Amino acid sequence: MARRALEIAAAGGHNLLLIGPPGAGKTMMARRVAGILPPLTFNEALEVTAVHSVAGLLPPGAGLIGARPFRAPHHTISDAALVGGGSQPRPGEVSLAHLGVLFLDEMLEFSRHVLEVLRQPLEEGHVTIARAARTAVFPARFVLVGAMNPCPCGFAGDPIRECRCTPLQVARYQSRLSGPLRDRLDLTVEVPALPPETFTGGSLGESSASVRARVVAARTRQCDRYRGIRFATNAELTPSFMLEFCGLDAAGMRLLDQAIRKMSLSARGYDRVRKVARTIADLADGDRIRSEHVAEALQFRVRV
């Protein structure tokens, strides 16, 4: 399910949270996301290069940046370093990750205040920094990938290693991720500990190149669908455009209606399930969202 979640996140530009014990492979998988994203277009390369140039990170004489950014700040980062700031406004990590991936490893070790400042760029795709002399607006459209342990010791639910955390400690630990921020994470997936036999044998599995081909095909469908509109991915859709592009069949609508009641989905959660279902349909080369696409999208709407 984690591999599938990575593919959906890359295909639709969705935010993703991986939850699992230490050594389950969360960091390794997160670092593969940039490799399965489509290559930058010329206009996208211009945007990424401009941001890095403003930040002073472009070497003299360097040409256009051709690879999608992957930024992985340490959990001790300040809010100004994350979103940008300074007396002379400079872009932060969210802008340096523009059109790429922002990876927050050990997400709950970040200051809660630092995590909360992510809410605006996740919602609006840009950061506005106001100073007395000037106001700067930096782009910040990125795929957020977070990784966290299920509890302070990391071994809750591990079949081999015993968790020694109390229920109160687990609750306090998980509450560091606020409800509003959690609502902005489209996909949440549990990554279980690997069984011992996988360390010494087994197949290599599917290559990143195969996954990337499906992601590129899904992105191409989105590009064709939204031609002439300001959106590039399903994750960017606003509610008004979702009426046109995220229509469900009757069975899918009934399923989502039941989920709203049983899973207590918020309005934002409802919209994000539809966007993820739209991406799943694109990966399946489908024009219309069907009930099986909605059902798979709901699988990734679990609560921590």
C-alpha cells in the first residue's frame, strides 16, 4: 500500500504521510518520490531556477535546473527558514521545493508552530512575506511527504519489538500533528516492519522507471484535461472546478455519502478524497470516477 500511495501522490501532486516503526523503509521510499515524478518542462525549469537564483543557491554560470527539487530540512529548522523571511525576504524550504518534494522526516519532532506555518502554502501554493519596505510572494507548489513513528519509542504495533509507551504518551505524541494540518494530507498509510525473510531474499520488485511511466501518463491526462486552465495537477483543483472534473457515478456517490457519516469527513476531507479518486481514475486510464476508485481513495484517509 505504501508503494501504491507513492505512485498516487506523484501522479496527482498529493500530500502523503507515512507512519511506521524505525527501519520500515519510510525514508528510503520518500527519497524515491522525486525519481518517479515527470521531468520538468521548460517553463517549470525556469521557475525552479529563478527561485534558487533568488535564494543565492545557483552557482555562477550554471544553466537551468533540470531535476525536480528534493528538500529534506532537519527537524530543528525555524519557521522563517521553512517558509522564508528575513529583512530582505528570501525563499525558504517550501519555495526551494517548488515543483518538487518537501520531505519532513520524523515529522512530529518538528516544532508544532513550525508545522502549522505549512498550512498556507499547502492550501494556496505560494508564500507571502510582508515587510515594512516591501512584500514578496514566492511560489510553493510541492508534494509534501511526511514520515513519523506511531509512538515515542516507535514500536507500537510492531510484532517483534515491544512498545513501552503508555496510552497517554502515545496520545500526546500523535496530538503534535494538528487536525487542520492532518486534514491537508491527502494520503495516510501505515508502513509495517519488514519481516526478517525479506532481508536475505525475495524479488527486486517493480522498477522506478515502470512506475514513472504510469505517473507520466496520468500527468499527461491531467495536462490535456486542464489545458487553458491554471491547474497542472488534480491536487490543485478548487471546489468550483471539481464540479466539472470530479463527477462520480451513482455507486461512487453512495459510497462517499456513507463515508462522510462513518468517517466524519470534513468538507476539506470530502474534496480531497474526490481529488485522490480522480488521480486513481487517471492511473487506470478512466474518464469517469467509479466506485472502486472512491473505495481505494478512502483506504488512504485513515486517522493517526
